[in-house]
Amino acid sequence: MKHQAEWLADKSKLKLCEKGRRTGITFAEALDDALTAATRRQDGGDNVFYIGDTKDKGREFIGYVAHFAKVVAEELAEIEEFLFLDQRSDGSTNQIAAFRVQFASGFRIEALSSRPENIRGLQGIVVIDEAAFHKDVRGVLDAVNALLIWGGKIRIISTHNGVLSPFNELIREVESTGKPPYSIHHIPFSEAIENGLFKRVCLIKGEEWSQEAQDTWESDIRSAYGSRTAAMRQELDAIPAEAEGAALTRVQIEACMADGIPIIRWACDDDFKNLPDEERKIRARAFCDARLKPLLKKLNKRRQHVFGEDFARSGDKTVILPMEVGIDLVRRACFVLELHNVPFDQQRDILYFVVDRLPHMCGGALDKTGNGAYLAEKAAQRYGASVIEVHLSTAWYSAEMPPYIEAFTDRTVLLPRHEDILRDHQALSYVNGIIKVPDDHRTKGSDGLERHGDSAPAGALAYYASRQNLPEYGYQASEDDTQNSMFDMSGYYGCGLDGRRLW
């Protein structure tokens, strides 16, 4: 196809392709590399080292090379699997499985892993495939640059992985400064179709091509992404997805909201903390009995339940968000409990009141950042392995917020239909490539109190807890429910799944 021919005709030492999925550039590169490795040194032959983001990609590429070696270079090339000696930067070594095709010219094509150390000291042509998805893209690029000293060449091929990926940063650097001097090829899916991609598909499948069939084929592929238009444009149109700004749209959030899910609030004045201990306990218990107990009694005793808790003491709100995991695997908020300016002890008592009464409680996650460490530790001591203490770090946000965001696309989470909940989740933004509520984000809630995206981290924590493989516990209060466990542990016991008393 035209874009493949243009890629092969470009003999630049530094060559880069930002492409849509399955546009045939890696296939074309395998042809070029097979011809190069089959050529004598005096005629421009050289070794080729292919670095994919996965081992399977390397095996697939070497399969292309072996095919072209037979039908184009007319060599009976065989694929070898061998152990490559990985020399690491700390001086240690390790043997790694790799693939290789040897040519009569004396040159070879090897498919190696994506570790940067693997390619330091090698000489020849390096092909970095799906560069944007390597674990250490910048390290790979730094390692291959030394190849240029002895006449080597670099080919970088990839779909995009966000605007902040090192791959996209390299493209922007080249386009703005011309350094390093890469030749850039931009090949979106639509251009590949225009150049005959679907015609090739029809040829392989033995079907007749028509414009109508082509339009339907492209439409089906694009519609498979659903509402994830940013992902579709990134994977097909070679347009990197935005990695700054709102993580969720209003439409996405509202589609995952339902009427009838209560929001319960309790705010204490500053004098409350100075009341006698017994008085504070009585008032907290009265609140729980009046506002929470009726809701907890209505929960489906046949469904599993989890909870998330985002802690605050005075400025922001503590949010406790229990979720029911339905048979359709949708995580439905049972209610949202917001506590403002409530003392530590009463927050602990109220959390116990809620969690003790969750039917089939199978997991919870609590923010242990800062002052939240006290309540998270107490909950972990009380409920054991079913509760996870979470430090809301960059690593946690990076790993666990994307699945929560994806839940809104898949509609596998359901929240109260309320303006405050909506605005909390609209606050979730990409900050330096990770999804979180920005530190300086503040809004006024419908109750006039300041919010910092309060329900969004709690929802994310509950969703995170629901995805863990945790032991399940049942909790049973005493027959006389006036003797609640937050006042008297003698009337409380926990049961394992086999019904045995734990304490």
C-alpha cells in the first residue's frame, strides 16, 4: 500500500511512525529488515534488532521475517529461540529468551525484550515497535542513540499512549525543534483504508470488495469503542488522548446516577468535641439509630457489600460510601454518608455502626493518609484482612483510578443523582498524568460547606475494594440492638464463612 511503500522508500537514519492500529507498518518493516539482513556488508547489509513491548510481538515479527526470507530473499531461514545474555547497568547478568533468524550473509535479525540494558553495546539497525507502551521508553531511546556512532539506524513505530507519553513528547520535540532529526510518518487508520487496507482484507478472506462493505466495516470498528471517542481517536486516528483536564464528562457521570439513593449528613459545631465522652456517644448513637439504621436494615442480605472511606477531620468532609455488588456486577451505592467536623472517636463509632450491619461485608478500603491513619488502623484491627489501609499516593492513583473511570464508561457503577456528587466526580482530573482531585480544587456544596471532591475518592476506594480477592465475613449484632458494639463489645461477635464465632 502507498503508506507502506513510502515507509520503505525513506532511508533516513532516524525514522519514526505514529500510526493507527493494524495499518501494516510493522509488516512492511519486516520485509525491509529481511532484505537488509540478507544483503552482503559491502552492499549495505546489517544486523537488525527488534524490540517489541511484549514477547509475543517479537515472536510475530520474527515469523514475518522468516516468511520474507523464503519468498523474497530466497533463503531457507529458520526461527531459533535462544538465550540472550542481558548485561544490566548494575553489573549483573541474566539470561532472557529471545528469537533469531540467521542469514547466509552472516547477518541476523533478533527479537529482544524491551529492557534498555539489552541493547547497549549492540550494533546495527534497531526497530522499536509500540514504543509508547514500553515500560521504560525513555531508557530504550537513550540506549539506542549510541548505535548512531557506528552507522546504525533507528526505526520507531507506535500507536499513541496519551499526550504525556515519552513517545509523544519525542514527536513534539522533533516537530518544534527538528532535534533529534527524525523523519516522521503520520498514518491514521482512515489513510490506510484509503490506500487499500480493506481491499487487502477482502483479498485474504476471499471476499468481494465494495465501497458499501468498506464503509460498514470501518463503521463497525469505530462503533466498537462506544462512547470512548478519545480512545478510538488515539488507537485509530493516531491522535494522542488528552492527559490533562477532566477525566469524566457530565454525560458519563449522569448516566451512572439513579434517583432514590440517599445522602446522609451530620455536621458538628466546634463545641461538640468538648462535650463529655458519654454525651458525644449518646448523640452519635441517636444519629445512627435515626438516620442510618433504617437504611441498613433495608439492604439485600443476599448480596455482597463493600465500602470506601475518605477521611477528613474539619476542613473537608469524611465520606463513607457502602456499595452493593449486584448479580450483574454493577456496584450500586447503598447511600452516601458525609461527616463534617465530627471528632475522631465518633467517626470511628459511626464507621463501626455502618460496617457491622453490611450484609456479606466482603471488603473495605480506607484512606490512611495523614490523620486518616488512625481510623484506617482501627478498622483494620477490627475487621482484619477484609479491610485495606490505602495510602493515596501517586502509585495508587496511577494504578487504581483508571478502572474507576472505566466503570463510568461501562456503566458498572451507580451513584446518587445529586449535584454535589456530580461536581465531586467532575473534579477528577489528569494531574501530571494521573487521575485525582487537584489539591487546589474547592467548591461549595448544596449545604453551603466547602468540598474537595469528597465523594469521588470514597467511591474510588469502594470500587477498588470490590475488585479485591478478599476473605468474606458476616457480622451479627447482639439480640438487644440497644447494646451496640461501639459502646459494649460484649454483645458483639464476628462469624467466618463457616459460621464459627471468631471472637
